[in-house]
Amino acid sequence: MFLQNIPAIAVVLNDKDVLSITKEELKGADLIELRVDMFEKTENISDIFEIAKRKYDLPLLCTVRLPEEGGKKEIKNRLDIYQTVLPFCSFFDMEIFSNEVSLLRQLVVKSNIILIGSYHNFSKTPSLEDLERVFERGKMLNMDIIKIATMVNEDKDLETLLFFTLRHKVDRIITLGMGQKGIPSRIINPVFGSMITYANFNEVSAPGQIHLKDMVHIFKVMKLRE
């Protein structure tokens, strides 16, 4: 595993952020997620990844999110992008139910890339049984880490996510709730087995995200960081 701390804090950046944010401003982050679907320009993507790797000296996670699971715009040549930035990355993320995820698995099989198979539901938190089916599909596809992010509409949704996290605390999972009511899950679930929580810096990539500086402070208060 390429992460110095688990649970880890991933900060979500776009191309403009990489060119403007200093290393000192990202103090406390363990991982940088570069969301290519949030990039202003999709030319010379490898240059942005190279700059980020050199500038921040942190593991990089490449994500090119599909619009139906929260991507900001449609990008057609996703596999080409992943292959292009492979030399700079430690992690890739792709949707478990994507038609391309098996091809991405084949692409990284001989590399040290850790593949996160993700599932996002922006309308609700499915039942525990449905979440288990998502998990089983991720395992069947040989995902290294399975990420489940769902919309929290009521308190019982938080309970469902936490119960699922506890059930799989010995597995490599990431669980988080989206929306204002999902904010507690971004703080609590990492205590009970969720490997990574996501923070924003300039642009929020999912509803309910907490700013990096606040997340680092919370982790210190909770003694998850020194």
C-alpha cells in the first residue's frame, strides 16, 4: 500500500489547482485525487500529472468519472487517459458497473497500480443487501479497494453505511455518505474501517465534502493524526 496513514485523507484537485496550489497548502493530505473530468483542459493531461507528482511528492489517484456517477463532463477516451498517466500514479478509480472496468483491470495487472472499484448513488442509500451485492461484484472483478458513496437522506442511511463498514472492516473498503446529512460518515466511518476520506480544496467534487484544512484538524482532534 502506498499510503503513509490509514485512514487516509485524499484531497481532490483539478488541473488549475495543480498549477496554483503550493505543497504547503496541502499539508496533512495523504493522497491527491486528480479528477480529469473536472479539468478545464484535457490536452497534455500527462503534464499535469507529472507536475503534481514532482510538486507535491504524494501518491496520485487518477479518476475520470462517468457523468452518471457524478462526473462533471463526459470524456470518451478514458482508457487512453489512464494508460497515459499510469507512470505517475499509485491508484486508479473506475466505476464497478462501468463497461470499461475489466479492461482497466487488465491494463494495470502487471503494474503496481491499486485499482479502486467505485459505486456512487446520488439519490439514496440502498439497502444493506443491495450494498452487499455491489461489494460482491467488486470482489468478482478483483478490485483492490471497493468504494461505496451514497446519498444520505435520513439518519437510518448513516446507520446502514456504518453497519456495512463494520461488517467489512477487515476488507479494503471506502464508505461515505453524500449530502449535508452524510457529513458525519466522512468523519466516523474512517474510525471503523473506511480506508480513505475525501476532502476538497477549491472545488467540491461531491455534496457534503469537507475542506482539507478542516478534515486535517478533525483527524488531529480524534487522534487519527499527531
